[in-house]
Amino acid sequence: MVSTLPWSVMNPNDEPRAQRPLRDVHRAVIEWYRRSCRDLPWRAPERTAWGVLVSEIMLQQTPVTRVLPVWLRWQQRWPTPGDLAGAPPADVVRAWDRLGYPRRALRLHAAAQRIRDEHAGEVPGNHAELLALPGIGAYTAAAVAVFAFGQRHTVVDTNIRRVEARLFSGRALPSRSLTAAETRCAESALPEDVAESVAWNQAVMELGALVCTARAPRCEECPVRDACAWVAAGKPPAENAPRGQSWHGTDRQVRGAIMAVLRAAEEPVARPLLLTDRAGSEQLAAGHAAPPDVVVERLTALWRLSAPVEQRERALTGLVRDGLASLEGEGVSLPR
DNA sequence: TAAACGTGGTA
DNA sequence: TTACCAAGTTT
């Protein structure tokens, strides 16, 4: 299995072999991290495993800057899994605010209840037990086991995938989905020493977030630019064009607009208001109490989408199915 | 395997 | 202004 070819042109099934020994790459990236890492509260010495878990769920597909204020409020309000487990789902979804993917809030709530009921209120440190919790997949289970419990696991997130695609494989971007070869490559790049493996996971992720970025990587600042296969190959462009995330006119957009209305409303919102346009709502308004201004503002945003009635029906049905909305007679609210 | 799932900043 | 992108998971 030993090849004499430089790893940059090796079969991806083979182990990575930098022009610089792997140990030097480890050292350079970890040193860079100690120098350049961001000061984030879920990395502070006083952090709890619960705080790490909450941060990892919030950070799924969501930028750090948007998570920060919500995480701080969350820790203040629900400092332990038991605290969150006892909260009404409606409060949880409201506190999630506009982080996006609100089903994550519901899954985190469900995870907190499982931790309370099945793990004596303590976040499990076992990878398999973490993986069994709702909303926790391969990445998050590994991340919590590593960052909260200091264990040796291979963490593979979008940042690490991109860094390793460039550094080890010479490609501008990783493929759309995680491949087995990629996982093997990441495993073989992980330092054997436990403490060093933790530092490596954290450091490579941070390198991808701050330097080895998707759009315009700052290679001048990279601690391993001399070992980078992509740089050595002349930074060839990405082979696979990114698949755009559709948004305008989608059910997702309508779901988001409906959720915004429900989050803003303390009282159940009349179902017809969610299913009609502005003209229709003005007819309905006669003889009814006017909704608060915040709700009107969100309703206006919903109406502006001009989504067909059947699409609103579909979106609302989906929200109810997912447990994000409850029907109360003619009213709709966040789940009790 | 692929589609669905929110939201808002940035180029 | 449009389109990409962000510490993924579930079905």
C-alpha cells in the first residue's frame, strides 16, 4: 500500500502523505490555533457539557455571529438539561428566535428530556449514547465527545472537509456528500495522542472558518500553505458546481413566514389570517379585535409572498405535523 | 441518494 | 440584485 507518488496525486483511498511530515502539519495548525482562535464562550474553561451540546446544535448550518447572543440568553435561562426539559415547547421555540431550522429547537428540547429521564440529567459522554439523542447525528456526537469530554474521535464538519480536500487531495472543494474515502482520510490524519487529537479537530475546524474559507481563502495567512496540495497544484477551480439552495417561492419560505407570525403572537392566531391575503384579512377584520402590531407586521410579510392558498395549507399542515404549530379550534399557536 | 428543512450576511 | 454560504440531521 506504500506509494512513492506525492499524496496530491495519490488515490484518495491511500493515506494522506504531506510533503512535510504529518506531524509538522499537526504542530503548525495547532500552533496557529493557539495564536489565532476566537474567544467563544462555549470554549471557555467554565463551559459545561450542556453548553457545548447547545452550541453544537445551534451552530448546525448557522454562523457563529448569529448564534452568540441566543446561546448566551439560553445558558442564562436554562443552564442545565433539566431546566430546558421542564420548559413549555412554545417558550423554547420563541427563545430560538430567528436562528432558523426551528425543528432543531424542538429536538434539543426532546434531547433535554431524554437526558433528564434516561441519563440522570447529565449529558452523556459516550459517543453512541449521544448519537441516540434526537437532533444529534454523526458530526454533533463526535463534536460533543471531543470538545466537552476530551475524547479521541474523528470530527468531520464542512470546515474540516474543505481544509482536508485542499490540503490532502488538492481539490478546491469537497464533493457534495461525505464519502467513505474522505472519512478514512480524516481518520488517518488524526493524531494518535488524545490531547493532540482534540486540539487538531478544533484547530482544523477553526482554520476552515477563518482562513481556508469557501469563497476567498486567505492562503497568505495559512500555517500550512507550503504543505497544501491545492496550492501546489496551482489552485485549480472546483470540479462540481455547487447546487443552489432554492428559496423564493418554496414551501420553506412560507413555513418561515408562518413561524414568524406564531413567534410574535402571544394568543392563537386566527387560522384564516394565515391562509388569506391582505384584502381577505380586511374582510375578516370586521368585528374582530385587531392583532398586535408585531403580529400585523409578520402577517404583512407573509401576505407579501403572495403564496397560493394551497401552498399555505401545505406549509401549515407540515408545521403541525412537525410539532412546530398547534391547532386550537380556529386558532393556530406554537405548541404548548 | 437526495430532498427537505430557516435565516440573514456577504460578494 | 441574485446566489452562495453557514460547526447538519432526518426521512
